[in-house]
Amino acid sequence: LIEQPRAEPGPLRIEWGVSQRSYLPGTELRMRCEMGLHPDLQLMAVCRTLMEDLERAVFEAYTDTLKTRVDTDTPEEMRWLVMFPKFNQASSQIVRQRYGLVGVTKELTGDWIDGQLL
């Protein structure tokens, strides 16, 4: 565990340990940095194959049980896939092929990925 509350650009937490997510076997690396930016500036980048697996799992979970809403028992990553738009127009072909991107709006995600916010 590494915690740096005074890191730049904001408080940083890095952990390596047993996975806290049922869909990730073994260990995982978790990183979070609170940058103090506008709350709409949020982004999730995930391996494309994992994103497809998560989408399938969340779809099955909510259609099999006839649920009409995603609850807090659903992992945060799955809630993001349901609540926020996917961004598929990254200028980098490698990014488009390897990663799934989700953000509060497609415009902000595009600006973040393609340079306006880097």
C-alpha cells in the first residue's frame, strides 16, 4: 500500500493485493488519484475483452432477474458501463483495439484521450 495524501496533482493511493473483484482472479493493482477537477471529468479505461465480459455479465444479471435498475451491490465498473456512454472514436488505433473507454460524456472522454486534457 502506498498513500501519498500530498501528491501532485492530488492525493494518491496505490495498492497491490488480492483482487477485490469477483471477475478478476488472483491479484490486482488498484490506483486512485483525486485530482480536484470538475466531477464530470471522470474516465474509465479497461481492457476491451474485460469490458465485453463485464457488459455480458451485467446484461445477464439484470435481464435474468428482471431487475430494472442497477443497485449498489453491482461493482462500480459494471455500473459505469450501464450509466455512461462508451467512447469508440479515439484517434489511436491501438487504443480503439485494446481498450474500452467510458466517461460522463463522449466529448469530455474524447478531449481527455486525444489530448485536450492531457
